[in-house]
Amino acid sequence: MTPLEHRRGTKAEIYRLLRELAEAGAAVVLQTSDIDELVGLCDRVGVFYNGRLVRELEGSQISEEAVLSGAFGLNTSEVPA
């Protein structure tokens, strides 16, 4: 196994453990700038801009577009199609 494959395997195991904890009722707080992690792992996402919470997303609201537009201080209507 290459170091990159090992790293991917380790991350997948951490993601599995986090999901298992959340499904058991534990509160899991994840801070990341990795949009794929947010979309793939989170049930709720708080998006901050200039140190302030500007958007709270849940379930199907969590998307790359919604996270990035909030992180850059844009309203959804200002995001180009």
C-alpha cells in the first residue's frame, strides 16, 4: 500500500467512525474547509464569513454552491448559474 492509499484508507475509516458516532446520537463538530467533506459527512453546516455565522444549512440544502456563496459573502441570488 502506498502512503497515499494508506492516507485515503485512514480518512475513510475516520469518516466511518464519525458517521457511526452521529448515528448513535453523539454530537460531532467538524471544522474543515474541504467542501467535499462538508457535503459528504454533515447533517448540518454553519457557514461563516468575516467571523460571523451567515448561513445554516441542513440536509439537502448542503451543497458546494450554498457553502461557497456563503463563505464568500454572496446571497444565493448573486451566484452565477
